[in-house]
Amino acid sequence: MLGETWTQNLTPPSIDFSNHKFTNIINRFITRYRFRMFRNTIKMAETAAKRLKTSPVTIGTHNGHFHADEALAVYMLRLLPTYQSSELIRTRDPKLLETCHTVVDVGGEYSDETKRYDHHQRTFDTTFPNRPTKLSSAGLVYMHYGKAIIAQHLGVAEDAEEVAVIWRKIYESFIEALDAHDNGISVYDPKAISAAGLEKKFSDGGFSLGAMVSRLNPNWNDPTPSDPVEAQKAEDEKFLVASTRMGEEFSRDLDYYTKSWLPARSIVQQAYAKRLQYDSKGRILVFDGQSVPWKDHLYTLEDQENSENKVLYVLYPESPRPDAKWRIQCVPVTKDSFQSRKPLPEAWRGFRDEELSQITGIPGGVFVHAAGFIGGNKTFDGASKMAATAVDL
């Protein structure tokens, strides 16, 4: 009797699954469980996102002897928000390079999609649009990111007209020479130089940015830390000095073309449009207010017009003051040439003040340089007469 009672008490009660009250309890439990799981998933995703945001982008380049092109490439990337807090890994280990967000000057691959910018592969022959020089890592980075850098500097949209103008100009004036230097391309055809029998008068090997960066590399007999990690760290510090130096030069060029060269363009255009007021053949250009960087813009305007009569002399005041003296400057054959299209007359050269006025027959003479590329007068009228006389002598 006792055994039967004990056994009956241990028998679990039967559950009526058709009971709606019980079903509601189960459903509430499942709903709460699913909500907790969803909330935990969201937290995990947020944590991962935060970790991703705080983890810096990594730029990879090669270790060992460094050059101007990758030093500048790294600097240019770090001008942009994506790379401002980037880490730098200098290695030739393919596995380490695979972990990098962006790789320059190493890896044997060029792909903007995967952010790989090497130029050493045998099949590489990419050039900047409408330029002949094969790109280095500096040229590759500039070609893909230069417009963003310039737009950021100007505070305008990347597709603005002035961005494209400066993008092309900085490549031609600054980046292309680095590309040529790194790829072993001479500014002159060596065969033509040899055939002409021309020889250098002096060494210009140290007079370049590439040479400056080369000198920043460690000497072969400099003390090196025995710990490989410390040794690499010491080498990386020297690379960062080189990157900063190259960046300073690039930033100066960027400042010049955005803040000085570009605003001058419209002023030169206005002066060029008025040149026939001062000479019937348009050979004299006058800046009424103050001189601006005019050479690039003048050559561009002349090329666009394709006129036979080129500007020979440019007149401008020495300062914006009403009583400022005036200069007469000869236009060079090319921007970087020391040869003028038409130098000031031989008889005027090297003379000053009253003696110059007597020789020219024009009052107010100040000077004419011994090389004949520039002169001056106390007034615009005097400078204008000097130019008008010189064009026909």
C-alpha cells in the first residue's frame, strides 16, 4: 500500500498541450529567447564595426634602400582622410603585404581595384594621360588620387575644371621627373647627346630630389641594432624623414599652383586679349596692376591661338604703388630657357640711369641687364617706349 502510494506520487502529471494558457507561456519564452539572441548579434556587429573603425588602414611598401617615388607615394596617400592615421609596413614578405590595405612600389602587381601600385613587373607600361613617361609608384598614386588631393586642398568637387587643370600641371612640372628618374629615363636622348658630341661641364648628380632621398638612406657602415625589429625600426625612421621631405616639396608645388598660378591665369588672359593696344602685331604684353606668374599661361594661350607673332616683351610695375618703377622683361624661348626670343638691344646692355637714357633717347632709364633679358624705367611711358623701340631693332 505504501509502495503503491510512493510510486503514484513519483508519476509526473500529464500535460495538456491543447491548453491555450500553456501555449502562450511557451510562445512568450521563445519570443524572449529570440530577442536576446538578436540583441546579442547586434552588439557583436557593433563591436566589430567599432573595432574596424579604430583599426588603422595599413600601407605597405618595400624595406631596404628607399627611393623618392615610394617616399612621395606614401606621403600623398596620407594627405587623404582614409590614410591619415594609417600604419606603415616596410617589407618584402608577400604574406605581410597581403594583409595591407594598400601596397606601393612592391608586390609585382598594379590594380586600382585591389589598391596595388607597383611598376616593376615586366609587362608594366602605364603612363599618365597624354604623357610619354612610364609611371613609378609616385605617378601611379598621383594618377589615381591626385584629383582628390587637389580638390580637398581647393575645397571644391573632384570633377571641377580647375582640379583637372592643376592635376595635369603638377604631373608635368613635378611628378613626371620622379617617374623618369626611378625608371632610368633621361630627359634627353643619350644617343642624340652622344651623336652631337655634347659633354657635361659639371656633375649635376646631387642636384635633384632623387639624390636628396638617396643621401637619407643609411650608410653601409652605419651601426645597426642587433635586434632585427629594432634595425627595421631605425630604417623606417629614416624612410619617414625622406617621405616628409618629399611631401614638403610636393606641398609647396601644390600651394603654388592652387594659390598663385591658378589665380594668375585669368589675369594673363585679360592682358593677352589687350596686347594689340600696345603693338599692332601683339608683341608687347602689359600687366596694369602687378606682375603675376605669366610664362606657362602665355605659352598656353599662344599655342591655342597658333599665331605667327609671338609676344617678345612683358611690361609690369615693380609693385602696386602708383609711383612704382616699371620693368621690361624678355620672353624666353621656353619656360626654363635662359635664351630670350628677342633680347634687349646690345647697345643698351649693362648701362644704367642717365647714361642709359642718353643711349636709348628715352627719359627715365633705370637699367638694362648685361645679358639683355630684362630692363627698367621709372615710368610706364618710358618702359613702353623702350619695348616699342626694341621690337623693331
